[in-house]
Amino acid sequence: MNISIVMGVYNGEDYLAEAIISILSQSLTNFEFIIVDDGSVDKTSKIISYYLKKDSRVKCISLKRNRGLANALNVGIRASSGKFIVRMDCDDISLPDRLKKQFYIMENSNIDILGSNFISINSVGRSIKSSSLPLSDDEIKYQLPYENCINHSTVMMKKSSLETIGFYNNEYINSQDYDLWLRSLTKLQFANIPEPLVKYRKHQKRISHKKNSFFQTHFSVCAALNYFQNKYGFKVISPSESVSSIINGFEEICFLEVSSRDQYCINRHMIRLGRECNLNKIENRVLDTLILRSTSVKEKLKWVFYKLISK
């Protein structure tokens, strides 16, 4: 078996059938499709059962309680038999030639993690816009410390490479993909296919939706901080730790002499933390000091203006 598609799903009844059909309708047909039901309490299990009976390529692992996407994916990956792991979310749609195009590239290159551009769609499937992601390994590695530029639901990955990195970190309830990419940055080869191969659905229940911005920011900023902590020889922190611990981590880094690019990326994440997370007076004061100490004049003015209008 060359390809294992792994999907983690928790209460995904709204779009699950459409996502499953998009995989079972692929032009490349030789694969296993492992769906990990992460303790769902809606109709998810009934939908999966229907496709289990209909198509022998579908396999299901049912977890008794919800432990998060990272854990569900690790369970599915460890149970897989494929050389390549394909990610698929329960609310997205893979275009018909996705597997064929990604498999050809992975078989004929030294790429470890291969994503693609994607088409954003709304809750009823209407196209919103197409992405424009960096494509080459060098471009991706330049951009990743600044922001996540690999869409999780589009990737095909070498299972052996994931084993080398240590799979997903179960502590990351959100942004587990960003943490994985950053841990892989100096060890693995990346690429994005310019063609959109997935329709990425934006809706209110999605964990990355705007209403979850505080939650998402905390985890993604922690992943970025840990990348720099590891790079400069500091101990990484758990994403379950407080915002104060994250700020203290940035304080350690900001007193070092780092490259201008690294400082630019660090500043972005500190500003995101200040804008998106609920900070107390002490946390605000420490973060203000760090931002005003390390950012450019332009960023200082923007930050001061933001603080004035947000009071």
C-alpha cells in the first residue's frame, strides 16, 4: 500500500459525507482511507458506518472520548500501512486528481511534505478566493517562521519522515500542523503545488474560525516561540502554559542578538499575541516594552496607534 488517507473527525456530521465522497471519487484508486472518530456524539458514526459497508478502502477507528485532532491523527498514522500519509479534513473537498498529482511528485522527488494551493469556500460550497502560497522549499522555509504557509488539509507526507520528527504533539489542541512544520523546518524538504487541489471550507464551527482567534493565536504563537527557543538554545514550553510563560519566553529571546529576519518574525508573533489574547496589566506592560524595544519605527507607531484606539 502506497497511500493512506488519514482523517480525524469530531462531530463532523454537517460536511462529512461530502468530504468522504471526494476521497472515494479520486482518479487514483489504490489507497486506504482511515477515519478516526474522536469521540463524536452526533451522527458522525452513522455516516462513517454507511461508507464502511459501501467501500472496502474505508477503515474506522473509534475513540471513546475526544482528545483532540493531534492525538486522532497520530492514532490513524500509526495504524496506517501506506508509504505516504495524506491529510484530509472532515469539512473539506479534495479535487478528483489530487492524489494522482501529489503521488507522482512524491514518488519522483526528495520532498517530505507536499501541500498545494487551495480554493476557499463558504458553508454552502460557494468559492470565495484561491490561495497564493510560496512554492519552493527555500520560499516556504523563509516564510514559515513568520506565518503558516502550508494548508494542513492539502498535504501528502512521507510516513518515515513523520516518524523521524516524532509525529504531532498531542498538547497542541490547535495549530498542531504549524508546530509540526516548524519542528521539521531544518530536517525535511517542503513544497507546495501551484494548482489548487482542495476546496477549504470556512464556517463557524471550524476551530480556525475568527471566533476562536484567542485560542488559535495562543497555540500558534507558542509554536513559533518554541521554534525560536529551540534555535537559540532555550527550553521549549508547553502550549498548555499561560500567556505569561509565552511572554517570558519572548523576553529571553529579545535580549539576544538575532538576525533581522528572525527579529521581524518574532515581532509579528508578539504583536499577534498582544492584539488577539486577553492580557492582564502586567502582561500588557511587559509585552509593550518588548514590542517598543525591538520593532521598527513604523511598527512602533502602528502599535502605539492600535493601543490608543483599543482603549
